[in-house]
Amino acid sequence: MSTPATPSPASAPQPFPAAGNLSDAEREELRRHGILLTSLEELYNWGRSNSIWPLQFGLACCAIEMIAAATARFDIARFGAEIFRPSPRQADLMIVSGTVTKKMAPQVVRLWNQMPEPKYCIAMGACAISGGPFKQGYNVLKGIDRFIPVDIYIPGCPPRPEALLNGLIQLQAQIKGERLTGPGAARHVRSDVTSEFPVPEYGEHDLSPPKNPAVWQPAPSLVRPTKV
Amino acid sequence: MESLEQIRDRLLARFPGASVTLVINPGAAAEHSLLLGAAHAVEMARFLRDDPALQLDYCSNATGLDWPDKEIVETKKLSVADPAGGPAKIVEEKTKRFEPGYLEAVYHLYSMALRHGPVIIRLRTGNRTDQVTLPSFTPIWRSCDFQEREIFDLFGIVFAGHPDLRRILMWDEFKDHPMRKDYVDPDDYEWEPTPHDRVLERAKAHYPVPPPAPAAPVSPTPEAKP
Amino acid sequence: MNSSGLSLLSAHLPVAAAADGLLERLPLTLRDTFVQWFPAPTQWLLHHLISIVGILAIFGLFFAFTTVAERKLLGRLQNRLGPNRAGVPKFSFLPFHLKHKLFGLTQPFADAVKALTKEDIVPAAADKLLHFLAPVLVVAFSLLTFAVLPFGRNLIPVELDAALLYFFAAGSATELTIFMAGWASRNKYSLLSAMRALAQVISYELPLLLSVIPVVLVAGTLSTQEIVVAQGFWTFGLLPHWFIFTPWGAAGFLLFLVAALAESNRSPFDLPEAESELIAGHLTEYSGFKYALFFMAEYFGLTALSGLGVTLFLGGWQAPCAFLQFIPSYLWFMGKLVGMIVFFIWVRGTLLRLRIDQLTRLSWQFLVPLALINLGNAAFWALTGAWSGPLQIVRWAVSAALIVVPFVLMGRSLTRGQAPRTYRYAT
Amino acid sequence: MLGSGIIKGLAVTAKNFVGSYHDPARMVTEQYPEERPKLPEAYRNFPFLVTENATDPMGTLRCVACQICEKECPPQCIYIEKSKDKKPDATGKPQLYPAVFAIDTSVCMSCQICVEVCPFDAIKMDQVFEVAATNRFTGLLLNREQLAKPNSYFHQIHPTDAHEVDTRLAAERKAAEEKAKAAAAAKAAAAAAKPATPAPATATPAAPKPAAQPPTPPTA
Amino acid sequence: MSAADLSPFNSPFAAGTAGPSVRAVKDPFHGDLLEVSMGPQHPSTHGVFRMVVTLDGEIIVKLKPVFGYLHRNHEKIAENTSYLGSMPYTDRLDYLCSMTTNWAYALAVEKLAGQAVPDRAQYLRIIMAELTRLVNHSCLVGFLFNDLGTSFTPLLYAFREREKILDLFESLTGSRMMCNYQRFGGCRVDPTPEWLAAASRLVDNFPRFLDEYETMLTGNEIMLARTQGVGVLDAAKAVNAGITGPCLRASGYNYDVRKVDGYGFYPRFDFRVPLGAHGDTYDRYMMRVLEMRESVKILQQAFRDLPAGPIMDPKSKLRGFRPKAGEAYGRTESPKGELGFFLVSDGSPNPYRYRVRPPTLINLTLLEDMCLGHTIADSVVILGSIDIVLGEVDR
């Protein structure tokens, strides 16, 4: 098994090349990784991507659509993801489905910390992403990504169950593209990335801290400095 | 059902020292209400519940209202005789009057037994800062239990006689009363890509300092992104 | 019509020999051929090792497909499809990739890969040793029970005289491991679940055993293989003489089913793992592979109990009709086993959960007395084995009445005051 | 008798199990990525901006940057900056246009109030729901270019509504043209009468749809 | 620990009858109490509700509900938004039945502004409200059985029927759950004859689903054992605690705002109000089933009698709506109980005070009394039978 000698291009994880249809660069990539490691990786990623057990954890309106996604018509079970585990210890995926209030945020972070690696997070619906329509509320957290890293954002209020399935398919693709080694390695195999995040505490006026700057880094160029 | 005036008169007759005032609702609904003095409020409420003609056994809704301190500017027009003998001049005289604010608890009472209602009763605190205690109606109507806790939490009215007066919606460490009109919410407006009005005011505090050089003032907008 | 004794065993044997075809002996032949290559002193060891490996492989796969079958069948019960998109992994070193999704039958392997590689969390406050031992022991105990199940005419891993006793000794130990898991986790839900598991094991061991004793009484043996042999008769070659087709046998089977559901913690008796109340009960603090082990043990236990039910009441590996004996006996056994499992899944998809006090009351006030009456019923059946002609009808009627009347009466007293109601309306 | 209720229950689930193989009412699963959901015409998800012409989307936006939707949007997810100059709109009348028009779909609650209050039929509800993104800051904030979709697309997703809007706009345009013509004729007459004073060419604004009028229901 | 400690209310109903069958803990073999915090993430708390339960073995001796995990400041936001802007927020208040919440809000605003509603809109409102009642009750029953320990089967059957109604809502209003359908003075869109025909067909077929559902579950012995006699609610106590809706009627108290206030066009409809006798979980379950059957009747009458005409009051305005200063309290019978909106206007475009009277929060007042003396397994069932939705409890 050869270890990568040179850093692989630090690009976004790309879906794995179709079998038997490799470009030269991909062949080179394959050679560098070693065929055994690559195959192991593929088996590992196949297993994980087809067995995503979500945490049974509903917050608000979107939770109903999440349940609807598990019901007969949409049937998330087709993807092997219908086993909603109520205990975070057995869950692979946290679907933050609904408004995260400041009173609830510490519990969400704690649940995330209790989940074993590899774990993923889908922010489902406007509220989970940004606070959504309730973002001006004093008790509403403006997006769960202020405290925990989110892999997939599904906008909508609430998103259709198909949109959730679409997000799940995207997550599956992301898992299938994850690497075990090298600089582009997945979050859970890297030693420099923590999987536990500090739980905010209730303060006198707000949570303290109100956000985790290590996780939440908005693009400053997009904040509008002026308004006509 | 008796009219509110009748109820008021009966209350005043029954509780001689109490103060009961009729509050007129000018709106289209014309749901007038009775303002009860806090001193005898509990007895009066019990009377309203137990009186056979009223039997207001069901308190549907209990809520708070915040009326902040107001400065009322009254304009009076005075005609001042011109000393020069000309026509009388009209001079506007402005008087500023300070109206202290108060917190108000409003209860909507119905009778399930006699199927009538609502009778609306109100209680007012002395001011918004230190005299914020009102008697609790929870011993009379248990449905006020959570609602009075909510009023305590969000408005800061302290209900004397409530069996379990804790914050209900916010956490216990929270200090503010967010439904008051002068509440300022925590400043987390760092990322507001679509601000206007109130949000814009709050978001401006977080805007990056514009570059001092006037050259190429690029206003970064979504169009500018790759 | 005489099924009561082993006296006719000799009469049965020629039939068996006739059916002992090549396929029937195939597993044994394979094993013997393999073992012959090794020196004689080690052959006994290999002999058993092969049995163990065979059971692990077959029932491991059986477990895997039971999980996917459960998910798919539950799906169908609920008007949906269930897992159907797992397919096979795409390996880039292979020049081709199978696009077909294989109806999702590879789902359990995906789950296995995931569970094996998942981070293992041991709570800081947990009793580390017990927390580790519980999943190991639960699988061990539930696997031990397979040793005495006769899978086929010639296939029984260990031929014990007191096979039934051994089975129950090993089987009831699994509940203790649940207690271990619940205690060691230091979680309140787990603790509650542990207490429930203990209450359940105390309540349901008794009806389970009592429901089995009539079989022992009538068959006159504790050996599972001989019990199966005792059921190997057919009237006119069509109607099998399985114990379930006798009044006491039917009642015993029902009691056994209920007790087995409770023993294997399946719905409606899944109280230790009551998802809607106790999160995941004793499993709350288990993740990754340990959780998978518990999951596996639960299915092993279910399979073993189903196998026992098949052996005791459904004629074991016997064919339902005499002329169907050309099909190898182990296939019959597996077929019946699958039938039992499907029934359990069906029950799980339909019923709701009992409360812990109702669970114990059901056991002590209903199942245990009924099982005792059924024991007397079986005794009556054994004593009247010689009745023939019109007396046969009397025998059947008496035996049926002996079980139906108490069932109705006790059922009525158990559900006293509980009935669907009618309601008034206000206009 | 004890157990009859349980047996009835088992029978119902068995019926559903068997029915799932032959009765479409008992097998309702739509296999999503392959089977597309049948979205009704009224379905709404996020707003988009209607442009008259697909070849020049930014030049033919119906939006005149009146900012009504920005004000009425309950979660305040719309951001508009007016242009400094004016461009001729579909009727040829010079109008402002949005220099910046952004909608934060991570906030939008798909309530359709922007559509209801828009007097120019410029903003409509889209039906695209597969919008999951991996970065909320760059992936979910839609700008003018991403929001603009041609009228033909509007026809495709809401045919009834689009037809009605087009008819109404055509009528308005015609009325405007006639008015302009009349104005021009009057001007010409006035010019003929008083050639010395050049009348300012004021175009009468096209009467916008009354705001209070509820959107007419689709009658397909 | 005595009953008096647990129920500090000196209302006449609390005295003596404090109902809770708390065991007087005196026996020497008594062990420690175990405090379990159920929620906010728990499969059976229907969202982010939390109960701090003190257990003696499995018996509940104390239960304290904790709220606020979904307190998303609906009231404060509404005070900063126009009257119309709050309408889509009411969808999200009780997210299982947006139509009735819409209606309750529209009713309060119409009362505040003295607005009239055309006949057709009144009928449409009743159609939507009763369809919503079908959605809500069938979901509730499904969730209740989930709490009782079924493996999702009844829930999925219920959701199968719910999807059909949601399809109707979607094809009419454009959204499955967040309909945003009512407007002050009418409704937003007029259904087509095809829509009405489809809805009518669905409603006609609905009793068949109910029959199958009841065959599956109502007579089930385990269901009877789990629900009958569990969580008994005394009618007089319920009135005092402001319990409304099916929970109150299950205790045998005849109070339905549809009948009492006769809002909308309900007096024109012929329907009955089912009443329970025992006030236990089974009665609460059956109230839902019977109400669904009555809703079907109402819907059939509505489809038969639906008049033609406009759906909006011509005097109503969409923008710039400023009711006169004053206040109004409008209440409706939502599927969960009495849903009221208390609005205070100061003449500005935003309400000065916007208050939701949440039926489910107040229905939880007696949760502790109902649960005391029962096991932890019963507490989730009792909670399920109250039918809470956290969006409304915490707002």
C-alpha cells in the first residue's frame, strides 16, 4: 500500500470516477493511493453512505416533513435511512429540523457531541440554517452552524420531503467522495479537527458565547456595507 | 348576561372599598372591560367565579400588556391680543405632560356552565419598575397557572400568591423581560445579507470599516462574487 | 391415530431411511470428506469446529437477511417499499460496475460496514468492564442455544439428552446480560430498562417452560431430536401429526409464542428497549459494533426460540406430507423457521406495547394458570392414547374444552372492565 | 373473546401487506429521484423574477424596483437597490430597475406575500425545490442574475396564472399605447396650434393593478 | 409527601379531591426516588417538550413540565410586522393545522376591524378547517399509537391519508403545510370545481379509512388495557384549569366553541359533539375518531351547499391595513382546543399587542395531576392523548 507522496489537489470532494472510465489524472490518483486502500475506501464509503441512521430528533415544523419523508409516500427507507435512532449513540446523521432556540441550542450541541464519529449534520429548513422567518426573535439562534458544522443546507419553509431526500442523496455523494488519508481526508479521520464542540451556557441576556467563531465564519465580503 | 355596568355596580356594592372602573374599547369589537383595583382583586374574582348569575368558571386567556412611559405634548391654542392693537394673534402653547407607564394584566373570562362571556377584567401595576406586583388569579382559575408564569417571564409582572412563579419560556438565568416595548434584543446581526429598516440599523454596527482610500470604492454585492 | 409414544419409532425408521437421499446427507458428506484429510486425533475437534463455523456462517447470514426482510416486510405492511437501493459498491479497480440495486438485499452488509467502523463510545461514568462484557456475553449465550436445535434429520450440533434444559439455561442468561448492560451504562433509562428486563425474565421463564412441558410429557423425552422424531407421522400420508395439531399442542404453541415474544424482547413485549418511553433502554449508551452485537444477539435469540418452537410444535424438520419427504429435511426446518420469523415481524408491525405491570399480570394471572391447565390437558391426552373410534372424538372434544373454557373464562376476568365503549352526543 | 381484537388488527395489516402488491392505494411510495413528484400548478417554493426576454434577461426585468415586496416581506429576506438611471420597460416607458436584487433563500418562508403585493407581476413563485447547498453563505443567497427567469418559464410552471397575467399586461400595454397615441395626437394638435411652446413629453404611467385585488384563482 | 404538597392550589376542586393517586410514601421498604429528565430530545414528547419526572420504581410521584425550547418569539415578531405579515407566521404556530390557525387569526383581525366575510369564503373556511381537523386528528391518533409502542404502522396509515389531504391543500394554496390561505375578509384563492370534486371524493372515502383504522386498533385488547382508566381527568377540574377541546369533551363536559360562539357559518351545519364519560386516554382517543366522523358530515354538507360568489370582501385591503385603535379577542375551536387571538391595535399598521391563547399550553396545566400514580409508560401516552404541538405551546 503506498501512501500519497505529494499532496492531492485540495479541491472539494468530487464524486468518485465512474469505474472503468478513468482519466489519466484519476489513474494517477488511484496509483498514488494504492489499489487496496482505494478499494477499502470505496467499500467503507459505500457502507456508510447506504446506512445513514438519523437521530430521531424533531424541533419544529420541519420535523413533521422529516417524519413525512419516512412515511409511505416518500419512504426514506429506500435509502436505508429509516432507522431513526432516539439515542445519539447510534445515530450517524443529525437532521436539525426546525427552529433552534437559544434555550435549545446547548442541548443540540450536546447531542452532537454525544454522537459517535463519523457523523453528519443536515440543517433542514430556513430556521435551522439561519433562524429563518424567526431570525429576528430574541430567543432564536440564527442558524445552527453557529455552534456545529453543517454538511448540507436544505432551504425551504419547510422543504418538501423530496427536498430532504435530495439533501440525503447529496450527503451520500459527499460520503462516497471522502478520503481516508491525505490532506483532503474526511473530517472524522483527521486528528487536527475536533469533533466535540463547547456547549454554550445560558447567560443573562444571551447565550455565552453567542457563537463559536471556530465553526461559524461568514464570508465578510457578502455583508452589505451600504444601503441606498 | 348582565351588562358590564351591572356587574360593576354589583361588585362595588359587594366590596365597598374596592375600585372598579369600566374601560371602554373604542374599536369595532367593542369589548369593554373592567379595571379592578389590585387590593380587592382576588375577592372580586372569586365572586365573579362563584356568583350564580355569572358563574365565570373559565378563564380563557390571561395576558400582559406593556404601556411605556409617555411624554404627551399637548398643544393649546391661545389667542393673544396684539398689544399694538391689531387682530388677535393665535399662539400655540405646548405643554409637556409625563404620563407614567404601567404594566397591565388582562383576563378573558367565560362561563362554561352558562355559556356566556367574555367578561374582560384588567389589573394595572403602579409603574414599570418597582411596583410590579399584582395578585395572582391562579388559586381562582388554575388555567392562569402557566399564563401568569408567562406574563412574569415576558413582562415582569410579579404575581403574589402564585404557587410556582418561575420563568416558563426563557431560561432561569435570563434577566430581561423581552415582551416589554423597551426591550433590546441581543446583538447578533453579524450576517445580514438582506437588511433594511430595523435590521439595517442593527446590522450597520457590524459592517466592516470602509477602506479609507476613495479609490475604487467597490461595494461588494452578490453580483461581485465569482 | 397414535402419536403418543416412541414405541412406533422403529416403524418410522424405514420411512426415514427411504427419504435419506443424497441431498439429505449432503452437509454431512461434505463435512466428513473434509475431516478425513486430517489426522485422526484431530478429527473430533474439526468435526465440531466445522459445526460451529457452519452455524455461525449460516445463521450469521440468516441474521443479516432477517434484518433486511424485517425492514422490507414492515415496509410492505406499511404500504411502502423498504430498503431497495443499496446495490453493490463501485470499485474503481474493477472494469465494470453492477448498476443493479439487487432489491436492496445488500443493505445489511452496508449496515455491518458502518457499524464496524463507527466510533465506540464508553461513557465516562460507566462500569467499563461490564459495559464491555455485556454485548460479548449476550451474543455468546444466544449462540449457545443453537447447539441443541435439530436442523435436519441428521443435523444436530450436539445430541444432548437434556437438550431442552440446556436450551433454557443458556437462553435465559441473555436477559441477565441485558441487566448487565443496563446497570453498567450509568444511564437512568438503561437502569429502568434493566429493572424491566429482570421483571420480564422472572415472569416469562415460567410460562415458557410450562408451555414446553406438555411436549416433554407426551413425547416422553427431553431430547429435541427425539421430540421431532415423535412427530413424524401422517394420517393418510397427508395430515401431519405435529403437536400443534392437537388441542393441548395448539394451546401450548400459543403460550409458547407469547412467552417467546416476551423472552426475545419483541413487540408487544419490547419493554426493555421501549423506544417511545426509554429512548433505547439498555442500548442507550451503546454505539457502533457493541450495539450491532446486541442487535445480532436479539435476532439470534429470536431465531433460536423460533427454532425451538418449530422443533417442539411444528414437527421440526419433518415434511408436512409424507410424499414431500424427498425435499431435504433441513430445508423444511428453515422454511418453518422463516415462517415463524415472518409471523414475529407481522406481530411487530401490528401490535402495541404492554405496560410492565400488565406484562407481569398477563404472565401470572393468565399464562401460568393456563399453562398449568394445559399440562393437565396433556396428561389427559397421554393417558387416553389408547382410545379409538368414537372415543377419539370424545378425546378431542374433552381436550379442546379443557383448554378453551379456561381460556375464555380467564380471558374475561383478565380484561374485566375493558371493552370498546359507546358514546353520547350533544347536538 | 380475548385476542379477537388482536387478530382483527393482524388481519388489517395482512390486508395491507397483500394489498401492497396489487393495490396502488396500498402502495403509495413514489421513488423520488427516478419518479419526479407531480407538482401542482399552484406549488410555490422560492420567488423568481420574471423577464420578458430570455436573451436579455437583465434588460427586460419586469421589476421596477418599487421596493414594495422588500417592505412587505415578513422575514425581510429581499434586498433591493434601485438603479440610478432608467431603462425603457416592455411598454417602452422609462422605468427604474433593480441594480441589486437579492433574496436570501435561507430565510425565505415561501409565503407568497411578495407575489401578492407586487403591482407589476414581476415576482412570481418558482417550483424548484432541489436547492440543497453545502455553503449557506454563497449557495443560498440568490442575486438578480440567478433570480431572473424568462416569461416562458413562468408559462411553463404556472400556465393559467401566466396566461392571465399576459392578457392583463397586453391590455394595459394597449391602453397605454392608445393613451400615448392620443397624447401624441393631442400634442401634435397643440403643436400645430401653438408651435412656440414645446410640450414636455410626459408618458402617462400605465395604471398598475390595484394592490388590494386578490390574485385571481387559477381556474384550470 | 402528601397530595397537598403536590397540589398547592386552594381552588375548591383541588381541596380534598386532589385527585392524583399519589402513593403516600411511608412504608419502610421504600427506596430512593429517581429523577428522570424526559426531553427535550425524546421520541415521545412530540417535539422539544421536557418533563422532569420523579419516579418511585416506575411510578410517577412528581412531574414538572418544562417549556420554552421552541419559544420562537412569535408574539414579539408579530408586533413588529404588519397584520398581513403575521398571517404566514400563524401557519407555523400549530404546524399541523395551519388552516384553522389562519382562520383564528383572520377572525380576530376581522373582529378588530369590523370586517365582513362573503358567504362563499365562510363555507371555504369551514371546508378547510374541517379538512384540517381530519389531518390533525388522524396524525394525532397515529402519534398516540406510536407512543403506545406500535412500530409506526398506524402512524404511517394515518400519514397516508394525510398526504391525500395535503395534496389537496397543495394544489389549492401551493404549499403542503404552510397554506397561508385566509385573508382578512375572505380567502386567498377560489377552488375550482375539479378541486371541489376531488375533495368531496376524498371526504366520501374517508370513513372507509376510519373503519379500517378502528378495526385495527379500537378493539385491540392491549390498546384497551393501556388506555382505559389511564390519565383520568375530572370535568370540574378540567373547566377550572381551562382545558378545552376534545380533552374537555372526553371528560363529559359539553363545550365546543363551534356550538357556543357559532362563529363562521357553523350554526348552519348539522353536526353533533361527541362526549366522553370517563375522561381517560381511551375517551380522548375516541373523541378524535368520532370528531373525524362528524367532520366528514360537516364537509359533505359544505360541499353540497357551497354557494357561488366572491371570496373576498371588496372593502378589504391587502396593503396598508390599519385597524382603528381598540382591542379584540377572537376564539375558534381548533382541533386541539380553544385557540384565541387577542389583538390590541393602536391604529398603526402593526398590532400593538398580539397574543395567542394556545390551547395546548393550557391543556398541559393538568398534565401532572393526570400522570401522578401512573407509570412512566403511561405518562407518554397521556401526553400523547392531550395532543400538543410545540409550536403552539411555546410560540
